[in-house]
Amino acid sequence: MMNHKGRGRPATRQTKFMDGFYVEIRNKGSHSKGVIVRSTSEDAMKTLVQQYERNNKEVIVLGEHKDFEWVNVLKKKANHFSKPIKIA
């Protein structure tokens, strides 16, 4: 017999987020989806953002999630630098 270790069928439900503050982290210049990290408090989230920005990562603050819904959806980049647009 074959010893097949497949991953199985992918999940069809959306993931349920726990209560907390969520941040998405990815490499700078990457267009792929990053890793979502949860913090229990806003202060812990801010220190997490500072820590990853020092390591040349792109940090996107998703917002606070509470009671199965988003309380405040920020969805913005944590670093407030914007590149100048060149007009030809």
C-alpha cells in the first residue's frame, strides 16, 4: 500500500478571529499576502509594529476584532512614508 500523507480538503469557512488587535506583516516590496499576528492590547500592538519596522518589514495594521466582528478597521500601512509619484 502507498503511504500517502495529503493535506486533505481545504477549509471553506472563513477563519474566526479571537479578540485582540491584528497586524499583517510581510517583506518590503512583496505583493503576496503576509502573516497575520494578534496582540492582546493596543500597547503590545504598537511595540510589535515598531519591532518589525526595524527589521525592514512592511506592517499593515488591520484593526481591533471583538465579539466576532471588527470594531475599527484601519487597514493602513503603519509607517506613514509615501513615495513621490513621478508624472511623465
